[in-house]
Amino acid sequence: MEVELKESHIFNNRDLMALIFPLMVEQFLAVAVGLADSIMVASVGESAVSAVSLVDSVIILLINIFAALATGGAVVAGQYIGQQRLEKASESGDQLLVFVTFISVIIMALMYIGRGFILNVVFGNIDVDVANYAETYLLIVFSSIPFIALYSSGAALFRAMGNSKITMFVSFIMNAINVIGNVILIYGLHMGVEGAAIPTLVSRVVAALLIVGFLKNESILIHISKPFKYRYDKKMVRDILRIGIPNGVENSMFQLGKILLLSIVAGFGTASITANAVGNTIASFEILPGAAVGLGLITVVSRCVGAGDYEMARYYTKKLLKYTYISVIILNIGTILVLPYVLEIYNLSSETAAMAKQVIIFHSVNTCIIWPLSFTLPNTLRASNDVRYTMIVGVGSMWIFRIGFGILLAKYMGFGMFGVWVAMIIDWIARTIFFTIRYKGRRWETKTKI
């Protein structure tokens, strides 16, 4: 009875659904548009699909870095809300938006300066057609980096408030622009990879402007101060970075590892690159309910931690993990059933389709068993400031298991591209063991609060 009474003061079932359902829709839109993009780009040719996949792997790395910093801001803001210090919550929003935008402009400049290194060294030995397509796509989409950062930060602040309807609405607008633009430019004007890149850029600019516009509303919990007079707050930025940097290191090492493995996959030929790209796109769809619940879990647990109620944090963690398992099992069974029809849409060669089918089914089965404990559960630790532990486990497991076994299985044991996916599951298992042990203990409850 006590738990039920407490629950009514933080998040009841209706509150949870109001938070999580829009996040699921938002995640679905992002992945569905990614799927639609790859299908439309496939009309240009397999070389174009490979090129866009390679460049997007770098963009995803940057998105993960900004998302990590944004998560730091969201946790800080959420804990201030849990403490009923609403003015501080808004101040943390100002600090996050300005700091992340400043960093993103520097990163964009570095990406343009280092584009030759990315194309010739990071991507490894790729075909000339793939390299040409990749350079064209890269030159356009890299200009969207500051807008990615701004949107990620604004969306994280709305999630911290428990208002995911706004981020769902902005996501819908952003993805609609992307899809409609692709249809017009790829199919109508036959612009090839430029037709995929330009709508991506425009959609991210619009999303960033919209999210900032909504944050100007002074009636919401976290809003941009009026008049806006930014003053650097060293302590608050340090609090954000104390959570954001370990998350950023973990996320960036995670994506860097994927890029390294992608360069190994590239050595197996265009068919392997394309099958891997298709597999990654569909795999992203298969984990989206867990990703959505994980974002919601950060909001919920950060409020509990701010209020000093760790038993309630455990209660919500178990409840939301159950939601994750139910949703991913339903989704992955459905994916396996419709997979033959999805692969037909891509118009792949028989060799590429066979490889894609193998890795997707393998991923589906393991997602239902392992993924939630490997990726949703650690968000409870992050929201309680136990970010150093999650960083050490995440980075260590990535380099030892995913990369180490990926190279061993793919290059030296004859598994080819499939070996990279086997190594990924070994990584998941290791993460699950370490995160479950940590959660069952009490050390994460002793971390310093904001």
C-alpha cells in the first residue's frame, strides 16, 4: 500500500504511459524514416546504400555524443525537479543549450577539416563509387551537426519534465520533411545521394528551431530564461559534464568500435557492407521499445533520486523492465514473420539478402533474451549518478568482447561479416552480467546527488 501511495505522488500508470508512448512513437518514426531512407537510396544502387551507411555511422557517433551530454543535462534537471528546485532546473537548461551548441560548432569544423582522413583511413579500402557517393553525402550532412546537438538537448529537457508529447510532435515534423524531401529529390528530380542528404539537413534545422521555440514558453517547468542573459555557471556545467562525459565516452567508444568493425566488414565487399547496413537498420527497429523505455527510465529514476527515494527507483526499474521485455518480444516476433517481405523491398542480390536475413534473425532472438538487461537497466545507474561504473563496463566490454571477438571471428576464424554480429551478442552478455550485479547491490545508491 505504501508503494502505491508513493507512486501516486511521482508517476502513476497513466503518467508512465503518457511519458513512454510518445517516446515509442518518436523512436519508431526515427527508425521507420531510416528504413525508408535506405530503401529509397537503394534505388540509386548498392554503392549508394553502402556510402550513406558509412557516413551515417559517423553521424550516429556524433548523435550519441550529444545525446550523452543532453542526458547529463536531463539528469541534473530531473534531480532538481525531484528536489522541487524549479528555478535551478531551468538554469540547468540554459547552461546545457549554450554549452552543447558551442561544442557542436567546434566539432563540425573538425569534421570538415578531417573529412579526408574519414574517407580514406576510417572507412578503409572501399570502392571508388562508394567513396564518391560518401564524400557527396558527407559534405552536406556534416553542416547539420549543430542542429543535431540543439535538438538533442531540447528534447532531453522536455523528457526531464515528463513531457514527451512535444518531442514526438517535433520528431513527426522532422521525419515528414525528410521523407517527403527524399521522395521529391530522389524519385522526382533523380538527385541520387544529394536527394537523401538535403532533406536530412533541412529536417534537422527545422527540428532544432521548433524545439527551441517550445522551450521559450515560460509556463513549463524548464524554459529558456527571458530576457536571455547567459552567464556561465561553472558548478552547474560541471554537474552536467560529470554525468554527460562518462556517458559520452561510453557512447562514443561504442560507436567508434562499430565504425572500426565496419571497416573490417568493408573488406568483405559491397554485398557484406549492404547486408550489414540493412541488418543494422532493421535491428534499430527491433530495439526501439527498449530504447524508448530507457529514456523514460532516466526521467523517472532521476526524479526518485532527487527526492532521495531509492526503493521507489527500484520499483519503477522493475516495472519498466517488464514493459521492455513484453514490447520487444512482440515486436521481434513480428519482425521475423514479415522479414521476407521487407527484404524484397530492398531489391537485394540473393547473396546480400541471405546474409541480411541471417544476421537479422540472430539479432531478433537475442534481443528478446538479453538486450533489456544490457541496455535499459543501466539507465537506472546513470540516472543515479553511477556513470563512471557504466562507462567502465560499457567501454571495457566493447573493446574486449565486441571488437576483440569481432576481429577474431570475422577475420581469423572465417565467420566473415556474421562474426561481427556474434561478437556483439557476446558483448551484450558481458554487459548484462556486470550491470545486473551492480543493480542488485547498493553502491549505486550512495553516489553524490546534484
